[in-house]
Amino acid sequence: MLNFNKPRSQPRPPRSYALGGVDHAEPIKKKGFVRKIVFALGLVALCIFMLKQSPTFKSPSPFSRRETGVTHVLVTGGAGYIGSHATLRLLKDSFRVTIVDNLSRGNIGAVKVLQDLFPEPGRLQFIYADLGDAKVVNKIFSENAFDAVMHFAAVAYVGESTLDPLKYYHNITSNTLVVLEAMAAHNVNTLIYSSTCATYGEPEKMPITEETPQHPINPYGKAKKMSEDIIQDFHKNSDMAVMILRYFNVIGSDPDGTLGEAPRPELREHGRISGACFDAARGITKGLKVRGTDYKTSDGTCIRDYIDVTDLVDAHVKALENAKPGHVGIYNVGTGKGRSVKEFVEACEKATGASIKVEYLPRRPGDYAEVFSDPSKIRLELNWSAQFTDLEKSLQVAWKWQKSHHNGYGSTEASI
Ligand SMILES: NC(=O)c1ccc[n+]([C@@H]2O[C@H](COP(=O)([O-])OP(=O)(O)OC[C@H]3O[C@@H](n4cnc5c(N)ncnc54)[C@H](O)[C@@H]3O)[C@@H](O)[C@H]2O)c1
């Protein structure tokens, strides 16, 4: 009988005598042990192999881990007009980007264009999700290692907000709270927030500085102002780096012609002036409806500050680079120059070569007469100023994309 219980202290015979009896116990014990190890390793290898074969097995995604030298930005609303342009710029600048969008207003076609341009693993991922669903948002934050958030996602039409205010408070204010809570819970410490000049309302004194009191006059502006307040209140007890950018009226598109503005046809009636001008120039609509000709402005039509989307996304990158922990930066993003609706239509006619029929109508509720920015703060602090300030040229670039995308992202066939 082999004695495996032999006390270890017992003296060993010299190796040359180890031929039989109890002295064979050690090597045999080792062999058994090795066999067990080999068996266990084999079992582990088999389990790994089977797991890998299983459809649910996923190797860790590059989006789920932090990588030295790579900044991972969550772009909410990245399938939309401004968010897609921001994503393009971030990817060109070597950022890693995750887009979260519910496609309620954006275009999956824009995401596809971006994915085709940047197909390498770990550059761009798209997550179809609604920011109103806190559980889903929390899961997204727990599965991805974000360094910063650019929060663009929102419904964003002044006219629609007067008709359906609750939608605006829910989508803008409540969803910003969801995003902020997820950021706080998952230690994501940099936020660039898309706000608007609509938060100022109709100030008497122009131009608008960041010190101009905010008295929004429509639910869209009020919902954005509430979001700003929530962010700033939260920030009082947090070390988050926050930049709030208050955009003026955004126009134009990517000069390389890869992206454009393609709002849903059903939103046409609430749409922005550039889309309405292009629709009229293409003959999709009979003409342009200009609401309000009795404002106290030089030609009676509203005055706005039109900022090119390429300049706007540049402001975001500068904001991201300059965001400091424990600091909230608030900046107007505009050109500093106001143009009337009549001037805009003239520039659009020149850019498109079409004659646009204009129908003048009474004022639209919730609109204000004159709005333009004082952009000195952003120039002095972030070294940013608008470069694409020729209205006609910005519209020409946008028109080029419109002409070759008659159905928006639905079709890329040239139509004119
Ligand atoms: N376009 C302008 O002139 C302008 C001016 C000032 C501020 N802004 C702000 O800029 C941001 C972007 O505006 P835009 O013009 O690109 O609008 P857009 O409609 O083109 O894009 C918004 C995107 O957000 C997505 N989205 C909306 N609700 C969502 C939700 N609950 N969950 C997930 N995704 C959701 C939409 O599907 C869409 O892709 C908005 O916050 C808007 O308020 C725009």
C-alpha cells in the first residue's frame, strides 16, 4: 500500500535506493497532481472555446475601455444636422465617438456616411436609444468608457414648442437631467451642452452678451434655460468641466459635401429658413412664407445672426479642449452680425440661381424681432471666431449638397 499520509518530516532515503516500497510515493503523487492540473487546464480551454463559439460571446469592445491618448466622446443626437457635423469633425481630429440617437428627427443615412468614412474598429459606434429611458441610458454609460459628452439631442423648433410645450420640457429638460445623472453616476466629467440664443428671449439691448438677462418667451427657450439651470445647480457641488454654448441660427453644411441638413418632410412647416428657401428654390414648395413684416427692424422682417455649422463645430472642439474641472464656461456662438429675412432670401436666390416667390404673413407666435450676438467672450477666452461669414457662400455650399441629395439621405442621386 502506498502511504500518502507519511509525515513530511520523515527522513528520505538516498535517491539511489528509491526503487520500491514507500519511497516511490513522492513521484507518483507528483504525476497525479500534474494529471489533475492538465485536466483542469483542458477543461478551462474547452470552456473558453465553447464560449467563443457561442453567439452571445463578445470580445471586449474598444469603446468599453479607456485608452491612453484617445478621448471618447458621447455625441447625443449625432444623427441630426449639427450632431453629425460635430461627429465628422471629432473623427477627423482622431476622437473616438459613440452616437446615441433615437432617430426621431435624425437620419441613419448620415451615420452610414460617417461609418463609411471611418470604418476602423474603435472609431465610431452608433447606439439606437431614447434618452428619455433612464435605465437604457444608464446601461449605455456602464458599458462604455466615455471621457466627455456633447449633448445635442433635442427637439428644436420654436413654432412646434408653442404647439406642444410638454414635448419640449420632456425632451429637452427632463432628458438633460437623465444624461447628467448618468454622467455623475459613471464619473464622466466633461459636458458640452447645446443651448440657444432663444434662452435670452427678446432683450431690448443688442448685441446679446453672456451677461444679457435670460427671459425666454417660448417653451423651447424656456426648456433650454431650465436645462442650463439644472446643469449649473448640479455643478455647484461637482468637479465637472462644463461648457454651455448658446448658438444663434445655424446654417450651411460640410464644405466637402459629405453631410447636409435633411429634416423630416413632416417638419417642413416648423422648419428653419434655409430649408424653407431651398425647398422653394427646388420647387418642392410653391414659395417661401415670411412671417412678420411689421417688426421694428430696417425692412420690417426679423433679424437673426446666422452661424455656419463648420464654425459651430469648431467652437465645440475648442470648448472641449478648454473645459476645466470645476468650471462652467458659457459662450455665445454667433458671428456678431444680424441679417434680415429679406437679406437672407436674396442671398439664397443668388446661391441657388432660383427666383423665390415670397408670401408675407402675420407674425408667428413666440418669434422675436431682432437677435444677434456679441461673440467677444468666446474669441477672447477660447480663441474662436466665425470664419464662414459670407451668407451667400455658406448657402452655396449647403445648396450643393441639397442638389445632389434630392431626398435627403434617402437617395444620393443628382436630381438637378
Ligand atoms: N439648428 C439650429 O439652428 C440650432 C440653434 C440653436 C440650438 N440648437 C440646438 O442644437 C442641437 C441640435 O440641433 P439640430 O439642428 O442638429 O437638430 P436635429 O433635429 O437635426 O438633431 C437632433 C437629433 O437629436 C435626436 N433626438 C431627439 N430626441 C432624442 C431622444 N429623446 N433620444 C435620442 N435622440 C434624440 C434626433 O433624432 C436628431 O437626430 C439641439 O439641442 C438644438 O436645440 C440648434
